[in-house]
Amino acid sequence: MSVAVVGPPSFVTCFELIGAVGFDAETGEAAVETLKRLMDEERFKLIIIPERFAKETLPVRELVMKRGEISPIFALIPDLTLETGMRMEELQAVVSLAIGTKLEL
């Protein structure tokens, strides 16, 4: 499987050590531009991004669902900034939409 990782150099390097192809992006905007390019290229089945870029990259990630495609898969991983919880908020919103009522955790 082809794996890409997008994020700051310290985040990217960890995944490059296990064989992922790295793309540096220091900001959410840079990550969005890189994700758009990677999606157009259709080379990668899994794209790993830091959780802190979850909000900025959501519209790009939603394009995959709107197209009805199953790849690439996006993995949101906490990085050294320790900003967490965004994945859970996103999941809570999607589940709430699916069941028709707000899910409280």
C-alpha cells in the first residue's frame, strides 16, 4: 500500500522512517494545498496528517466521501503539539448527523 504523510518535518520524519513518503507542510493551509495535489495524483491509498490540521483539511477530506470513493483513507494522528480531541468532535458530528439527534459523550 502506498502511504503519504503530510505535516511539519518532525511529524513527517517519524513516518518516513517506516516507509511513508513525506510532504512538508507547516500550516493548515499548506497541508490543504498538498492534500489537493495528492488527491489529484491518486498515488496514495493512505494519507497521514497531524490532528491539529483536522479543521482546515475537512473540506478536502469530505470530497472523497462526496465522490463516493474509498481512497485515499485519511489518518489523523496527534503530533508533538498534543492538540487532541478534534477527531472525536468530528466523529461525534458525523454520528449525530447519521442518527438524527445530537450525540452527547
